[in-house]
Amino acid sequence: MTSWFKRIAPKLIPGEKKKNIPAGVWIKCPECGETLYSKDLENNLKVCLNCTYHFRLTSEERIAQLTDHGSFHELFRGLTAQDPLKFVDSKKYKDRIKAAVSKTELEEAVTVGRCLINGHDTCLCVFNFRFMGGSMGSVVGEKITRAIEYSIDQGLPLVIVSASGGARMQEGVFSLMQMAKTSAALNRLDKARLPYISILTDPTTGGVSASFAILGDINIAEKGALIGFAGPRVIQQTIKQDLPKGFQRAEFLIEHGAVDMVVSRKELKSMVSRFFDMILQKENKLLA
Amino acid sequence: MFVLEFEKPILALKSKIEELKRLQEDEKIVLTEEIKKLEKKSKELEITTCSNLSSWEKTQLSRHPLRPFSLDFIEKCTEGFIELHGDRQFRDDPSIVGGFCKIEGISFLVVGHQKGRNTTENLKRNFGMPHPEGYRKALRLMKLANKFRIPILTLIDTAGAYPGIGAEERGQSDAIAVNLREMAGFAVPIICIIMGEGGSGGALALGVGNRVLMFEHSIYSVITPEGCASILWRDGSMAREASKNLKYTAQDLLGFKIIDQIIPEPLGGSHNDPQKALYSMKEIILSNYKELAKLSGTELIEARYQKFRQIGEFVEAS
């Protein structure tokens, strides 16, 4: 008994506690406050075991959850942002990019690839919100457009998983024009009659929500996701009123008819493949 | 009278000239030399001021309440305007106006943002900031034009799509995005003109054209300088700083090859002589239309696609 007390006692000294526990082992749910063991959380697709709050995913985690193991092959690598505006706020834009690259170990805010989703050969684009808020500049717009054109060229269905604050301010009007570019490409995909599933995850707002993200043949909102054109803070400042509870959350969007369904993370992959199973019939004479 | 800061020294000189002229008239003193000198000075000042306007001064000009608006163009430069209303789903949004008209005998579908000049008008027009039904009305009219193979003219002048609860409930994102996608597919010439403010997605939703033209003192931006300042500097009063960074003047955009042409304004801005500004605009619309009219529907769609397809600045590793 004494030895047990001796062992535990030092950990109770204030300030020492954090040192002895490896960082990131315990994670507090921002929704219900429950302390979760990180391994349990990861095994549960980063969904709170207590309240089903959906934690944000990195693009790597999303790809792992959504695609058949080992099937993802990345496309259109090696595109680097330029700084046409020579934009400087508290930091230079070029430095922001460098910081985002080293933080995320990604090239840009979107990753594109070809993969299998329960056996369906698919072109997949996945945003990473940790890369400058998943914002869309020239590179993101170009990669999304290439993905759409690749889908048309290869006759593949398209899935885009959005998580983005919108157009990237630091590239100014170049970012704005990516909305037109990507949407125009979707016009072509539409004419090619290839299916496009848009998965809107937390958060999808601004110029991304007002272009390709809302233009899916079917729009799937991930449970709890914030989705909207204007951010809640901007709306609040404009109308000078409190916003209703649940405003711009996935459940608000389905209620107002903006998305086809709200799906929890566990059901996402099977929903995508079920939709493809339904409409991508091998021998459809009506398509001839 | 609405006077901008940089206009004050010019106006001061001009009123001095007026005063001297009155003096000459009333007191019968010969002041011709002095008047001539001052007139020369005033002209020179006006020219140097107006050729060195900062991005912030251009922002103020682009928002000037006496600039020509969509309905001014329609009234002064078109004939037989038949205004059409409503999105057939929710309501008629007065912050976007549209209908068929003729310009020098050629039929056009014209659709544009409409701001107000005073409080009453602005309440009606919602300061030119559309709700989803405005964009859906615009789309409905453009589809009609496409169906009857009538060229489309869009007039852009908005701070942005309205950020409000109703706008979100009715799908602001969807309304804008669908316009972007559908405009890419119309088999008729589309000419887009930034009249004053080209604010973000709310402007672009009328902006997918074969030709995109801007007035000399107009702006076209991904976000308002105020919005940019409040996000990046956490301080809306840094708008001037943001306006420098955003590089959104007509001259910047022509340099970036994002727009095709600049429509010249009368010295000091269109509000000094709206009629003259509108006349230049009409001439430029017609000359652009004549070039586009040579293309087939398929060629127009392809050219429009390629125009937007090539926009973007990046480096690709070989």
C-alpha cells in the first residue's frame, strides 16, 4: 500500500501532471466535455463515443475512412501557389503557404486521387481544413477542375469532400474566378451524365459552398457540419440579431431542402457506394 | 451634395473661379487673366488627381450614389424595355432588375443589380444586395434568352449577396452556384459589365460571360475591403490597407488578364457626366457584340469555358 501511494503521489503535484502524460492521449470533446482516450476516438472514426460529435478529420484520415484499403492513388501533385497580388497582412502570403505546408505536410488544401469505394472506381477530392482553412485559391481551383475533367475523360464518378472557409482572400479575384472555373467544369460533367456526389463537412462556407460544393447530383451533409454562404459572424453583424439555435448546421440544411441527406460518418462510405450501385448499372440500355 | 475627400481641392478651385466670374460680371473688373490661370490650374489638378487615385479612392468612386445604375443604362441607352419579374418560386427581388430591350435595333436580354439613390429606394432595393430569388430570377430570364437565342447583357453593381437568415434558409449558395454552372452553358453571346462594385460571389453570379468589361473606376473583388480587414486584421477600420492588398481595381484586373477591356469614364468619375459614361458603355457593348455575333453557339460556349479555364496563377513541377 505504501509503495502504491509513493508512486502516484508525485503526479498530483500541480504543474507536474501534464509532463507525465504523453500529449494527445486524452482528448476532451468540445460538445459534451467528455474526456476521451485518443485510441478509442480514432477507432470510432473520430466520433465522440459519448455524444457522437464529429471531430474534424485531416484529408489523410478522410481518405482512409472512405476508400478501400490501399486503393488511393494521388493525382495532380506538384502544383504550387503563386502570389500574384503580393499580399501582405500580418504575414506575407508566401510565408503563410510555407507554414501551412510544414504544418500539414501537404502541398495544398485539397488532395485529388483515383480510388475504389467499396469497389467503385472513383475520382475523389478531399479538402483539409487545417491547410489555411481549406481555402480555395488558384491551385485548389485548378486541381478540382482537373479532377472534373479527369472524371469526364475516364468516365468516372466524382466525389468531393469539402471542408473550407471559402475563397482564399490572399489571391483576391483569382480565387473568386475559381468558383466560375470549377462550376463551368461541372456543367460539362453534367452533360457527360456522370454522377457527382458532394459531401459537405464541417465547415463548408463562402465561395466553396457557393460553387462546386452545393452542385452535387446529390448533396450529403455530414452530421453536425456548419454549411452556408455567409459566415454566422457576418450575418450577426449585418442583421444585429441573435441567430436561431442550430442555424446553418447540417440539420438546418436538410430541413430547408439544401441537401439530400444528413449522414453520420459511420454510414458515409456505404451511402456513397449504395448510390453508385443504384445508378451505375453495367448494362443500361437507356444510356446508349 | 455628395463630395469625396479628393474632390474637395478641385471643387474649391472651381468655386473660386465661379466667384471671380461673378465679381467680373457684377463689379465690371477685368479678371480674364486670373480666371484663365485658375481654370488651367484647376484642370491640371483634376487631371493629376484623377490619374493618381488610390485603390481606396477608387473604392469610394465605385460606390458613388450618383454613378449610373442598371436602370439608368436601360432608360438612356435602350429602347422598348419590357421588364420581367419574379423567380416563380418565392417572390420578385427588386435588387435585381431584368427584361428584354433593344440597343440600336438589336434585341438583348439585360439583367443587372439595382442599388437605390436614397433611403427609400435603398430599402426597396436592399442596397443592391440580392437574396437567392434575385439570382433565380436572373437565371430564369437568361434561360429565356438562351431559348430564343437572344444575346445576354449583365450589369454588375453590388457589395455582395445579402448575408441574412432568409437568404441562407432559401439557399444563397445554391442560387449563386447554379448561375455559375448554367451561364457556362448558354449558346448565346454574354457580355458582363462591372458598373461600380463587383462584390464577391454575389457579383460573379451574373459574371460568367464571353466578355467581362469594367468601368474605369469600378472594382471587382473576392471580398469587400471592410470584410477582408475584419477577418485578416480583426479590425474593419483597416479597410484602406486591405484595399491596397486586394488589387481589385479595373486597372489591376486588366493587368491580370481577368477582364477584357476598360470603359473610360468622364474626368473625375461617371457621376460628373453620367450621360457621357453611358454613351461610351453603349458603344463598347455594340463593338463587343459585333465580334461575338460571328461565333456559333458551340463556339461561344467553348470560348467562354476556355476564358475561365485558364484563370489561375500557379507553378507546376515538371
